[in-house]
Amino acid sequence: MRIRNITLTELSEKTGLTISNLSNIKNNRITSIRFSTLEKLCKVLDCNLVIF
């Protein structure tokens, strides 16, 4: 997020995900993640989602 210069609050507003969920993802406190969540994050952060 530092590279993209975006805060959790901004990311939350742009993705529709809660700040607490984003915080858990950021701090590696999750065991799984939905593809729809990854898609939202990749769209806002301008990254590629490659599914094998």
C-alpha cells in the first residue's frame, strides 16, 4: 500500500471491504481469501490476478 500511496480507509472506500478485513489481510491474519476480494483489491491497486 505504501507503493500505491493509499490508506486503509481509502482502500476500504474504493473496494467496499471493511477496514478490519483489510487490516487482517495486510497483517497476514487470514487463512483464506475469496477470489472476489482479490479481484476488488487488484482492480484498485492496479495489479494482476493470475488464477491457475
